[in-house]
Amino acid sequence: MSVQNKRSEYGCPVAFGLDVFGDKWSMIVIRDLMFRGFTTFKEFLGAGDGIATNILSNRLKHLEIQGIVKKKRDPENARSYIYSLTEKGRDLVPVMIEIVSWSGKYDDRPNARRGLVEKIRNNRENVEKKVRAGAIDF
Amino acid sequence: MSVQNKRSEYGCPVAFGLDVFGDKWSMIVIRDLMFRGFTTFKEFLGAGDGIATNILSNRLKHLEIQGIVKKKRDPENARSYIYSLTEKGRDLVPVMIEIVSWSGKYDDRPNARRGLVEKIRNNRENVEKKVRAGAIDF
DNA sequence: AAAATTAAATTGCATTTTGCAAGTTAAAAT
DNA sequence: ATTTTAACTTGCAAAATGCAATTTAATTTT
């Protein structure tokens, strides 16, 4: 599967993490599950990032194999599935928060989400708690 | 340049960060600068990760353009260059630490660097301080 | 001072991954 | 029975990567 690269022999924890979630589309999917409350294939597609269906499918499968994402049928709509983060996936909240925090310092684009970013930076523990509780409102 | 993808219209801070440093080889280079004290092209090449010269060249250039890495001539060897992290690059320490921390929880490979990872997790502030002081001993 | 070595790339080319459009499968609504 | 919807899969062109060979510029060595 494409995301997976040759593993380093040396057990480096950075390389380990990168093999699991360290590519752009995987991170975008995790972000959408974590902060946007997305649950369906369709939602990911429609998020405006321009991910292709085959790549999305590939990444969801990869993340599922890696234990970051779980997939179940939607009990209310049998032609739909519900994707969600596992505990292992939610444990990536601190990584995401630090990325957001870094961007908050350096993102000078006119459309940067300054207010949101400041809230997250100044309230890391609460953000994490909210994500873990499934109470997403970012 | 290859690392750079279509930017999202929506100013998402996660996407912003990913465009700057969010690909495998960029992260590996940052790791080597941050935790291993690498400074030369040759050192990156010899690190055993199997990065190709063209890709390394591309990523160093990209990171330099992004202001993460700076490059100067080696005063003691005019055919060599010295690469180092900028302040902007060192500000990625928390991101790296959280990745390491996450991996520490989930990396079950026999060669995982458990001791090192635990030290880093339990001592985040000090790790950051050390990196900023250039006193790398990981 | 010519030849060899070293460091940091660049180039050419085969392989792999991505992006895009179209097609498929299975369930549900009309 | 036909159409619509959700989640894919497939085929193919374009882009990125990996690999080996070559280049450039500085430095030693002969």
C-alpha cells in the first residue's frame, strides 16, 4: 500500500509515527475526524481539499489497518459506513494541537483561522478533553 | 516543487503546516537536524534512511525556502555547506516530541528506542531547551 | 601544475504514486 | 422496475520518487 515506505532498521520513533500517519492525506483525514466530526466517505470528499476517491479509499484502509480509524455500518442507513477515530487515533490530538499551534505562529495568510488557533493554543487540555468526549465544536 | 500541493482555500492551520513540513522526507531531515546534530548533505545521506540525493536536495531547498532550514558555507571547508534549523524550524520541537511520545505508546517493534522515548516524554521542556541551546545528546 | 579526491548537487530514466473521469456494486427510494 | 445514493474500483495520463551516472567546484596529492 502506497503510504507505507521502507522501514528504517533503527527503530526511530519519528520514522515509526510517520509510517503510520505521516502523509498529507492521512493527516487531513485524521483532522477531519478529530476536529470536524466527519464520519462518512462522502463528507471527506466534500470537504474541499480535493482528495480523489481512490486516494481517500486507500488512506482510510491504511488508517484502519494501522488501528487509527475504525469503520462500522451505519445502523440508520445500510448503504453508508461510519468512520471514526480509535483511542490510538485520538491519542494523536497532541500532535495535531502542536501543528496547529506552530501554524498559528507562522501562518500569515489573510484567511488564516487566527481566532480558532489561539483558542486551541491557549486551551490544549480542554481541546483534548473535548475531542475525547466527541464534543467537537471547532 | 514536488512537496508543495494545492493549497486549501480555507486557511486551515493543519493544512498550512503540512504544506511546509508535512512529508516524510522533510520530517526526517528536520529530525536529523533537531536530534542528531547533522549539518552536512553527506551526513543526511549516510543516515541509513535511504534518501536519494535528488530528493534530499529537493527537500533541503524546500525547507530553506520555507524558512525552516538555513544554509551557509562551512568556514573550515569551502567545499562543504552547513545546514541548520532556524528559529522557525526549532519551533517544531513540540510537534516532534508529540510524535515521539505517541510512538512511545504504540511502537512494539523489538528495536524500538524505549528508553530514549521515555526520557523525552517525561522531560519535554528540557528536551526543547536542549535543542534550542544546540546541546543535542539523544 | 596536472591528476585525483571530496562535497554537493543535477540529470536521465525506469518505477511508483497520484489525480482525474468513468464505471461498478449494493442498498433504498420512487 | 427504474432511479438514486454511498462507497468504492478501474484505467490511464501526469507527477513524484528511486537509482545510477555525471557534473561542478574546491582541495589534496603526486
